[in-house]
Amino acid sequence: MYRGGHLYGTGNPAQLTPHEARTRAFTPRRRGVDPHEVRQFQALVADELTDLHAQVRQLAEENERLKRALRDWQSMHARECRPPNSGHW
């Protein structure tokens, strides 16, 4: 329910795309960092995002497949089951 003191949001959170990670520009500062290192790190982050987005997509598809299978099983099982008695309760 909570993560880091905050409620989980509902729906899909906004996703950072690999392209955004690769192309993000930063304002230069007086004591800046090596731009080459920044670009290497951005490429690493973008590659991880690509992998994570693929995993999320795959897991969502598997989740839908399992939901359908469960619904099918429940429907089949409900047709085969009869109430244990025909009494008032």
C-alpha cells in the first residue's frame, strides 16, 4: 500500500522513454561534469529502460493470459458443481 511513505498511485505512471533518457540536455554549470560520461550514463539508463519496458509488456500479457485461463476454469468448474443440498441454507 505504501512505498517510501506515499500511497501507490492508481493506473499507469508516466514512463520515461529510452529516447528521453538518451537525449536529455542539462544546463552547463561552472563546475560541470564530463559530457562524455554523462552520455555514457544516459545510454546505460536508456538501455535499462528498454529492457524494463519490454518486461512490463511481457508481464502484462502473461497476466491477461492467466486471468483468461482462470475465468475459463471458474466457468467450467461452476457448471460442474452443484450445491451440496437443496435445503433452506
